[in-house]
Amino acid sequence: MSIEGLRAYEFSVYIFIFLIMSLILFTFIIWLYLPKKIAHLKTGEKIMFGAMGFGIIIAIVIGYIQLIEGYLL
């Protein structure tokens, strides 16, 4: 690996950390608005919160794969 490659990889790590921090903040906001009892949710709300949770997991996995493969520049 060259010096520029190592520098780009270090930059990619910071982007991944920013991604994780923003997803943690987004998850916290979802948790604030999520009713404390799941029984009070309608079917559409359960699907919506489930889709948001699934999207968070997918974003973390895709970001991690891009970081490992070196495409997160």
C-alpha cells in the first residue's frame, strides 16, 4: 500500500465512525418517539419502525463492507 492509500484508508475510517455516530443518533431519536408499549402500535407503525430498524442494520453492514473492501473513500 502506498502512503496515499494509507491516508485514504484512514479517512475512510473516520467516515465510517461518522456513519456509526449518525446511526446511533438516528436510533436514539426513533427510540424517543417509539411508544413504550408495543401493544399500542398499529400494524402500519410496527412495519414502519421495523423497516427503520432494518435500514439501520443494513446501513451498518454496507458501511462496514465498503470500509473493509476499500471503496469508502
